[in-house]
Amino acid sequence: MNLEDHLGDIIRKARIAAKVSSVAAAQAANLAQETYAAIEDTGTSVLDVDLAALASVVGLQPQKLKRIANGWVPAAVDLSLWRELRRITTSCSDYSVNCYLIWDEVTREAALFDTGFEAGPIFQVIDENQIQLRHLFITHTHEDHVAALGPIRERFPKVKLHSSSKHAPIEQRNRPNDFIDLGSLRITNRDTPGHAEDGVTYIIGNFPDDAPSTAIVGDAIFAGSMGKAPENPDLAKQKIREQIFSLPADTLICPGHGPFTTVSQEKENNPFFK
Ligand SMILES: [Fe+2]
């Protein structure tokens, strides 16, 4: 799976967060305006670009940005370590979103994290594995993450919803020290607003055979990038540092878009962080 954001997307997000105009960014990198615009649009044509100068003017870490330009992607993940965790990716036109399904292999109780665009592929995994969907956790209420909520609730009317939306009924709202047991798995939550006001990260621990915990982060952070947060860029970064980077280094990050990554790989390679 490719990175969610190419080099140009990363630079544009950082530039907007830093409130730098594209004219000023082009000047800093010694580029014609059209050349700079093409870089933001395509993420390519960067051979002669002074990426370090560009990185510092938009507030990105220069070495990490160069690594992305050189094709960095997170190490491939052996999903069989986590019994049982599945990523389900659905698309709408050219745009994809991930949701995640976990279950306890003994009790067969399952929890879904976001819905993506389509319920069909989720029903298929549920049916094939003969599991019972008990919980539906929402990382944030942007449309792509909750688009299939209707058909899922229709088929599983007793599924318990969890979200941090202030519009959700009180009994569905996450509380800071909540934990939910799913067989031997344990699910906790940490607030990660910034990209979305109701952004929350769910941590799943106690996997069999000491597999590392997993963090379902929604759009808070992506491999090599982060969800756009033009209104609250500082808050978004602060929450990633405090709530996600404080997790154990081997924690598997499961983003709403793009590939799996880990806390250690993001600390090492994500150009939004020094
Ligand atoms: Fe989002």
C-alpha cells in the first residue's frame, strides 16, 4: 500500500499549517511558482529542489522529508502476529478508507473500528469467521469513516456504539478511563482531536502470544504524515506527541488511510515531528 500522502501533499499540509503562502515557499526553495505548484500537486520533480530550505520554511524536519522524497515506506507488517485483526479497505471513486475488525478467538466477540464506505466486505469477514459484532467504535465522524453506519446498525441493531462526538447520545460517548473487555482483549481510548474535534484513538491490548498493542488512530496520524488540521495544527501535533508517541515503541498504528506503521517508525521518520 502506498503512503496516504505523497511528498507534495505533505509539503502542502505543512505549508498551510505554518500559514506560509505558496509564493513564499517557492521563493525559499528557489523555484518558479509553477514548478513549486507542480511539486505540491504531484510530489515529483524534486531533483533540483532545495528540500532542506523548503522543509524549514514550512516547519518540516529536513532529513525526514528527504527520506520520504527518497521513497521511504514503513516496514511491511506480518498481520498474523495479531490474532485476530483485519483491515478492510473500501473506496469511493479514487479515494480509500480503512476500517478495522478485531475479535477474541475464543469467545468470537468482535469490535469494528469505523465503517468505511461499504458494509458488504465487513459482513463477509464476520460471516466467514462466525463472529458476533458487539461494539462499533468511531474514531471521528467524518463521512468516509461512518458512511456504512446505517446498514451495519440495521443488521446488528444491538451493536454498542462508542464515539467522542458531542452530538452522540450520552450513553455512547467515550469517557477518559473507560475500558472495554472483548474476551481477553482490552480496549481503551485516548483523545486525539485536531484533525477532527471528536478525534479519538482506541488502544487494543492483551493480544494472544504477547503481540504488541494496536492503536486505531483514525486520521490523527498517517505513515509519514498526519490528517489535515488547518484550524488546529498545533493541537493535532501536541495530541500525537502526548497520546500516540507515548505508547510503547512497537505499538502497531492502524491509520484511517494508508499503510500500517508503528510508533517507533513514525518517531523516526515522520517529517511533521523533529
Ligand atoms: Fe477525517
